[in-house]
Amino acid sequence: MKQTLWEAYPILFGGDYNPEQWPEATWETDMEMLAQAHVNSATINVFSWALLEPQEGTYDFSMLDKIINLLQKHNFQIVMATSTAALPAWMVKQYPDVTRVDTHGIRQGFGKRHNACPNSPNFQRLAQDLVTAIAKRYAHNSNIVCWHISNEYGGQCYCDNCAQDFRNWLQKRYGTIAALNQAWDTNIWSHTFHSFDEIVPPDQHTDEFENGGAMLGGESLDYRRFQSDSLLANFKLEKDIIRATDQKTPITTNFMGTQKDLDYFKWAKELDVVSWDNYPSFDTPASFTAMNHDLMYGLKQAPFMLMEQTPSQQNWQPYNALKDPGEFRMLSYQAMAHGANTVQVFQLKQSRNGCESLHGSIISHVNSTETRVFKESAQIGQELAGLPADLLTSKKQADVAIIFDWASFWAIDFALGPSVRLDYVQQVHAYYQYFYSKNIAVDMISVDDDFSQYRLVIAPTLFVLRNETATKINEYVHTGGNFVTNAMSGLVDEEDNVHLNGYFKLLQPALGLWAEEWDVLPPVSTCEVNFNGHLTTKANIVCDLLHLDTATPLATYQTDRFYNGTPAVTANRYGTGQGFLVGTYLDEGGMQHLGDLLVTAAGLTSADQPTGVELSHRYSDKYQYDFLINTTAQARTYRYEAGAKATDLLTNHPVKSGELTLAPYAVKIIQQPMI
């Protein structure tokens, strides 16, 4: 029976540690300094393949043994990685097929990381041998609380091995070449295939265009699915090896939020616990960071690991600004507010060379416990050590769900049209941002999740709509649910074939309308949307031209174009529920007005908050935990309604109802008994 990571209480506070980059004589001092910061865990062995296996079949664990013994001596919990995310030079020299071929047909040489072809038999064999040796040697080490397979999976390969495995994957998916031709509608530009052997991966030399878009959307969509599945097979290969020796310790790999390459909902089924790396830029809205956390929670509807963040600054973004005093602490607790049960960083000690030498850490190049960042880290570590174990049993609750769909994310990218301004993730965030601003909890879900537990389900830009998903949405509305979607939704099936007989026809019961075409708006457009005389707001990107059956208009277009006065936003009664269609993309004022209408329709309770103040909740069997967070560099006040025996866990002071003053980046974790 696998244990949950949270049985390894206290809360893991630590991060990536690479002592192999430093003289061994410095390691003991590192431990003493990290202990002063209340660090209790280290992620190790992430990129050590060349040290562990200096030549094929010859293993040297002497340095890793020393590192593990040192961590054990100082009572550190260990997140044990498998080192398969970066290849050693000897392997690339001996087996060139282990590296990827890029979209321009160029075989990559030795260098960087995340460079292995997932379908190289040599890579699979050598990775299997390495992980087998690691698992046999360390699986029974009681300090290992989590296995960390590879690192930040992603990317594409277009080599001959991938081409052959893609053909095999397609044959399993479609059975016959005739079925594939029908699914992809290949009788375009002489693309009819007569055997699977004729199919090649879609890249810049074949069926994908340099400026974006694909010749055959179904082909490119399937190649995305295939590459995601191929990398997942690599993960499962390593996971199965570990499980053969260790049946209890949780296994993960670190995700990257709204990263495009992998279908994380499919991947999450294979992880014991989701983990992810949070690196907001200096100008990332707090709502976008919160949405990413909620997406990671939503992959399994369960707490996750915050595997990486920086305590000070990144080194790889265009502008790598320092975090303000208190911002690292605030971001750590914001993650916990949205479901994180660990607080980890990259990195514990700053590298002195290589591409990550300017990336921040707890122990910086100054090598002192007197730095601002070290002191803030120590504050976080001390506070985390004092939080109750019950907090780790708590979960989120939400009445609103927003669908995030990787198939739609991919398919929009492959579509030639309608506008270069259409960004799937930003459209999802536009809806999330409204509910965040009202302190209304949101679950991020997939199209396959259960809708029935939510009062309101929103599917922004659900470009790919399967027949079974449409049936599910119609039934959800008919039985009392409130469903919302918008322009460019429900357009194609899972092979990128356009649904015929009118756009939105599959959702006609729920939405009560259909569309025949859409107009594309340049940035200088003056097209507006009028909400029945209550508000006029700007329309953006596209405007659906709608034909109403049973739907009623909530707003109309105001434009000098021929569709002036036609419906832009609609509502439809179906059964005991309602379906809403937003035929365009609204500006922030429009989203606020629309959101207010949806909140009323769904019978939700909302509360305006001062800009930059977030109130999130987690619930255990015994307690409600309110995370009250000022995400800004300015002081804020917030009127808080406290229950009986409300206590701020970070100060151990009672909390009363009334105006609370929140210093810049202030955090309160308020515990109160469940009534």
C-alpha cells in the first residue's frame, strides 16, 4: 500500500541541492547553514548520470553515497531523482540516436539537457539499466520520502525512430489506413495515404508551416498526442522499475503549469502526487499564478508539491527582477493556499558556474546567513515547522469549474486562422481572473471530469468538442447546471474536422442557437458590446454571427459592420439549467459585468476585495483554514468576518471580525473550527 507524501510530516521545506558542483569540504558547512534556515529536505541526483555511469555498464555511486549519508546524518528528508533528464557525453558519442532531431531535421549533438529521444531503444535501455541500479541501491533508504523521475518533461522529436513508432501508434489508434484517411480527411493537397509506411512526422519540412499552423490538423494533433504518450511511456518505464523494489514511496515528476507539450490530465493518472515548478515573472498577475496552482491541484483534485520556485530571481526570463522583501514568503503561502503541501526551491545553494550560476538560492554566492534572502528563508522554514499536521489533510472546495483542455490548446495552435491574437491560455485566464477578483474558489478540470458537483462550469475556447463531451454538457445543463462557453468553441472534433450544419450545433440544446460565420477584429477595431443598455464594453479578436432559436440576447454588437445590433452574448433555458454563449472576447470591464451575471444566475456569493488581496480556503474534517494574502508591495486593508476561536497560525494571535491591516506581502493563515 503506497503511503501519501503527507505522512512524512513535517512539511517539506527545501529544494534542489547539487553538492557535486562544490568541493566536498564545503558540504558540512552547507548542512549547518541550511539547518539554521529550518530546511528539512533536499532534492538530489537530478542531473548526475555522467557521474553515476562514467562508461556504459560501469557504475560509481561513491559520491552519491556520501551525499546521502551526509543528508541522513543531518536528518534531511530526501527527494530522490533518477538522473535521466540529461545524457552523458559517452552515450551520445556511442549511440547518436539517443538525441533528438528537431523540426528542421537536424540531429542534436551532445549538450544542454532534456535532449533524449523518447523512442530511442538505446536511450530506453540505458535509462532502464541506470534506474534499476539506483532503485536496487537506495529503495529501502528510510530518508527517501519521494522519487523524482527525470525533470520537466517536454519537447518534440522527429527522428526515424519516432517516425516508425508514430506509424505503429497510428495503426493501433485507427486500425486501417482507410480509417486514418477518413479521420484526417486526407483528400486535400494529394495527401491520401495508401499505407502507414507513407506517413512521416509533421515538421517544418513536411506538413507544418514556419509561421504556425498545420496542413492536416488531425495529423499534427495526433503527433502531439503521440509525443506526449512517448514521454509518458519513458516515465512509466522508470516508475515500474522503482515500484518493483519500493511499493510504498510516492513517485512524481515536476510539471510546468500551462506548458503546452504534455497532456497533464493524462499524465497525472500515472503520478502518485503532482509536483510543479512555479516561476512567475516580475509582471505576472497574482491571478495567473493562482490559476496555475489550481490547475496543478485539479489534475488529481488533490494537494500537490511545490517542487521549484526561486527565493530571489530567475536567470532565464527576459527581465529577471529580484523578488521584493516578503515576496518569496508570500508566493510560498499562496501556493499552499491553493493546495501545495510542500514549499521547495531551486536551489539550496547557488552554482558558481554554468548557465544557472545567476539563478537565486537560499545560500547565495555571498555564502552567509546574514543575507536578506537567507533570513526570509529561515522565517518561512520556522513558520512551516509550526503549522499543524491537520493542515496537510485539508483540501479545496469549489462551486465553479473552468475546463482546461490540452487538445484545444494544441488545435488552436495548428489552425491557420482566424487571428494571431487568439491565445488559448490567456482566454482561460480571463475567466479565471474574474472569480479570483471576487474570492470565489475555482476548480480547474478536464472535459472528462464530473460536472455535476458544480453550480457553474465554464469552457473557454473549447475548440475541440467530442460528441460525448457535447452530450455531457447538454445533460449537465438539462439537470440544473449553468454552462458557459465563448467564441471559437465547439468548432472541430478530436481529429480537427469541422462540425457541420452550423457552429455550436452539437450544443444546440444547451445554448439554443447556431452560428454561420465570424468576423475577425484587428486591434484598432471599434466594435463594442452593449449589455441591454446597462454597459458598453469592447469586443476583441472575433465576433460570432449568431442565429437564435430558443436563446435570448443579453448583449448586442455595436459596430459599423453589417451585423450591428445582432446578439453578442446569449442565455438559454434548457431543462432546469442555463447555457450561456459569449460570441466574442470581452475586455476586463465586460468580463466583470458578465461575471456578475453568471454569479447571480448560479446563485453564488461573491465579495469584492481590495486589489491585490486574496482570500482562499482549505478544509479538513476539523478546521477551516483561511489564507488571507496581500500579493502587492503596498499596504492593504481587508474586512474579514471571523468565526469562533479564529486564530492566526503564523502569530498564534486570535483574529476578530473587522478591518485588518495587511502590510506589503503580508500573510495570515487563520484556523477556525468547522461548525
